[in-house]
Amino acid sequence: MNKIVKDAQEAIKGITDDMTLMLGGFGLCGIPENCISALVKSGVKGLTCISNNAGVDDFGLGLLLQQRQIKKMVSSYVGENDEFERQMLSGELEVDLIPQGSLAERCRAGGAGIPAFFTPAGYGTEVGEGKEVRIFNGKPHILESALLADFAIVKAWKGDRFGNLVYKGTARNFNPVMAMAGKITIAEVEHLVEPGELDPNQIHTPGVFVQRIFQGVNYEKRIEQRTVRTKS
């Protein structure tokens, strides 16, 4: 039951070229900073990364893009990453842009064992091209398939050695649904505690979904665009 590994380098063992990874986070909020750095150092390449976006040019998944370690991004938007935009427009990077709600539900469906579902989001656009359409309550819906990954990598606020996780505030975002959809789920946490220290009623991801856990270090927690009000 002890799922603790030493550090990010040990946690990512088994991730090899051409694998599919899910990475939690929204913008730079709640991203697994330590594991991303370890992946950069590992030199693994040809990755398909499922993530809401790809960080910024010099942080988050942007670091993997800089090193040409990602061959495909499955995301909902480009965001503040100029290199992501450049590689996409030049054809160097394969990109599957998905409506944000559909992306979240496709991850959740994968973890729940639901192979596909119908949604109205994307009908009549490029998103819906080539997909089955059915009418429900007089409204057209397209068929979306579930998403799964070889590894899901998430970041939590607290966790115990059994893998139970608690996220903090908006850093919860995509992390819980992705934690359920990986064949192997890695969790890096800010605080690693003993079993029993977490309130069972406050656990967001049960340990049954997590195979490896470690306490991360040196979190920067950057903000994409910091906007403050002018003093009056």
C-alpha cells in the first residue's frame, strides 16, 4: 500500500518514446512542475500530451515543446505559448483542439469506463467533422470518444502514502478527472502526510487511482498574466 517514490525522476520511470500522457493543470495553475522538469531531462520524445494547454514558452509543457519532445498536443487552447502557436501553424506539431468541456468530459469518461458519449458542443464546426450525429430533444449531438493515457501525471496540495489526494482551490481543475484515466497515475504533492491525517470527507482523488506519489520541491507557481488594480 506504500506508493511513495523518492522523487520525480523515479516517478517517471517507464515513460518511453511515443507514449500518451495526461498532465493536469489549467494554464500554469496546478501543473506537475517537478515531473515536467524530469521529463525534459529524460530526453523522452514523440509524446502525445493531453493537457488543457501547454503552459508558456519557458515554463510548464512549453519546456517540452522547446526541446521538440512532443509530437502531438490534445488541448482546448493555445494560450500564452508562442512556440506552441508557431509549431502548430508551421505543421511541426500535430494539434487536436477540443472544446474545453468536451476535453474534461472525455477524460472523465475514460476514467469511468465510458467509451463514448454524445454532446452538442462542436456540432456544425470543424470539431464535428466526420463524427456521428444523432438528434436528442430536437438538437443535434456529435459522438465523442473517451480519452485514456499510458501515464496520468497530476499535482495535488496534500497526499498520503496510500495515494489519497486533496487539491487546493482552482488547482483542482483537470487533475481529478485525469488521475482516473491513466493506466499508471503519478501524483506529486506539496505536502506528504501519514494515512489518517486527511479528512476522508475532503479527499478528492481516492488512492485506488494512484500508483506513485512523491513530495515535490521548489514550486514556482507562476501566473500567466498577473493583473492588478491601479491604486486610487
